Amino acid sequence: MPKGWNMDRTDNIESVYNPATNTKIMYQNVDIAASRAREPKAISGKGNAVQKMIENGSLFLFSDMEDEYLKLQAGNAKKDNAPMWFLCVSVIGDEVCAELSRPHSVEKNQFSGFVERIFIMKSGDWNNFNISNNDIENNFDDDHDVEVTRKKD
């Protein structure tokens, strides 16, 4: 369990879940990320399962309130009610931008408002990276198995 994160495939949606922080993160390609001009739009529309995950995410102001609520729930209530965050990445030409964002809801297969947006890499930041081939060869780890599956609706 790398740094406390586990793979999660609830409703055939790939994400990672951290039980210590009760947080889920999912990757999302978007048209534009980390822009103050407007919010990102998902390249692939969001379906009912993602909409349900976002709506079920806890919005309790205080953790004590959430703990009391979860005591009344059974089974995986904590994981099922985990806040859903998205690592939103956009690539436009040579420009890569990224943000970690928590959508408020999904409407018409798109994010509809955000509870919070954290800009990780804004426009112009990508050009400041200087990675040499030696860095890539010395730090690349071949022990990653990538599983590609078809999404089921």
C-alpha cells in the first residue's frame, strides 16, 4: 500500500483511496486546467456512477459530525462517502497544466461547479522543467504493471 493509497474500482471506476484521510482521487483529462478564466471541462463525459460518487461525498464541515453520521451507517459507508477529487490534466501543444479539484456535482455529463480547486501546474510552469535523459534512466522503475480495461456503463 504505497503511502497509504489503495486501488479502488467501485462501480468500475478507477481511482485511488486513502482510508487514513478518507479521500478518493481519480484522473481526468480536461480541456483546460489551472486556469482562473474558467473551470475545466472533462474530455470524456461523466456518467451516472461518477455523479453518484460525487453526490455521496461527505460535505460535513466538522469531522465529528461525519463520524457521528458514519456510526449510523453500515459496511463501507466511510469509503462510499469519501470526498471525490480529480487530478485534472490538460495538454495543449507543448503546454501541460494540472490541478487537483473537487467538483460540486455533475450536470449534463460535465462537472458543475467546484468545492475547491488546487492549481499544481499553471500555464508557463511546464517550460521551467529541465529533465535530462540521465535523470529519466536513473529514476525510471520498470516494476509498474499497467492494466487497461474497458469501462462498463
